[in-house]
Amino acid sequence: MEIHIKKDRPSPADQYPNRARMLISCPDGPGIVAAVSQFLYQHGANIVQSDQYTMDPDGGMFFIRVEFDLEDLTSKLPQLEESFRSIADQFRMEWKIYHAARKKRLAIFVSKEDHCLVELLWQWQAGDLDADIALVVSNHPDMREYVESFGIPYHHIPVTPETKQEAEKRQLETIGDDIDVIILARYMQIISPTFIEHYRNRIINIHHSFLPAFVGGKPYAQAYNRGVKIIGATAHYVTEELDGGPIIEQDVQRVSHRDDVNELKRIGRTIERVVLARAVKWHVEDRILVHNNKTVVFN
């Protein structure tokens, strides 16, 4: 069996072992940026990038993403987090500090369509997706040989309406407790509320339409029957509402009355691959904040 070896290209995590990312959301008000910046300065950190956004300066929500370097970050991070709590309480912040050198572990769920999976594996192999693909789970055996050629474990767990609950239990047992995000790369199965609760805002789905148009099954057929002139794809976090979770990324392409359903699918596959890969990349780089059913993406 051919083994695909990942290219020996240093990742950002390898290049900057003392880099951290801070994500904050809180009610807007004066002094937030100053307080965060002063705190990091007092603790010896050097800010290398800062992005911020307010929904409304007069009483809206405020979002900020800060990247900083701090010498001996691993040993200092627990104390840094403990010291920041007083500022977080003062401004009623929801916040998290991520050690950039700790690569997120991904579980990819697939069905029979392989294009989104192939794109993710290619970007991972090229070093453009700075994460660890821990395993692939599928309800079909079709892609086992291809996935295992990358040295990635492949788990075939069949799913039928009668066995869905037991299958999800096996899936949770298989992925274990150290998976950071689950990618539904055209998995084509509805995820139960119980499963979603284990990974709130950590399951990314690619839907093959420009949501909120054409939710549910066979969206390309729906689009064809409606006679649309633009088709698209949407990457979003999975919630209990079918195809209704917070949208991370979307893209579109023009189509013609000459394009039948199969041609729409062919065009759509390219859009799906690109949109999902972007969304996954932004998630693993801690660029997304979720508020209610919307996202703020610092890209």
C-alpha cells in the first residue's frame, strides 16, 4: 500500500512555540482593548496581531482576537489565565486562551462522496491545514484504502434508521475524549441532539447550497427546479435545527439554464471543497467567535 508522507514543512505552531491566541466576547464599553493590552504588557507578552469588532458601540457586543508571544508560555499559561479572571469579571467577558503550538485534533466523518475529504487530506499533507487528522469515520467502507494510505485510521460504522442510536454510541466511543472538532465532509446523516451536545460549536458541516436556500436533501435538484442562476455551498456549525446552525463561510458560482442537475453537482463540488477547507482552517486557527446563531470570523 502506498503511504502518503506529509511534507516536512514547518507549521506556524512549530515556528512560534510561545504563541497564544486570546478570544473574547463581551458587552461593548470603554476600556476593553486598553485593559487587555495593558494586562498582556504587564505579564511580559508581545502582541503580534489584534482584531476587534463591535456589533453596536452603544450597548452591543464586542469581539476581540489577540495573538501574542510570551516566553516560556507553557509554564506561564496557567498563571496567566488565573490572573486574567479579574479583568474578565469586570467586563463580563466570555474568553479563552489557546496555545497555538497545540494542534487541534480532527475527526472527519464521510459517506460515499470523497471530494471534501480529499481536499482536507491534501491541505493537511501540504502543511496548509495546521491540525492533526486523528481518524476518519464512515458509514461506508469505500474510502478505507485511500485514507489508510495517509497513515490515518479509518473506522467503518454502518448506520441505518434502526441502528442509528447504537451507531452514534460507537462513534463517540471511537473518537474518544481528545477530539477538538468533528468535520462532516459530506457525511449525509442527521446528527442527533445527544451527539451535538457533546460537541457544541465543534461540529462543522458542509451543506451543498447557499443557505438558507434549499435546506435538507437534494438541494441541487431543488435549485434546478427553481431555475436559480447562482448556486453555492455553506459551511456551518451543526445545531439541532437542520442546516440552521451558525454560518462560518459561503461561496457561489453563476450557472445557466443549460446546466442540468448533474452539471450543477459538478460545479458545486468545487465550491463545497473550498468552502469547507476555509471553515476548518479558520476554526483550527481560533479565528471564529459564535454569538447566538451568528459567527464573527477574523480572517
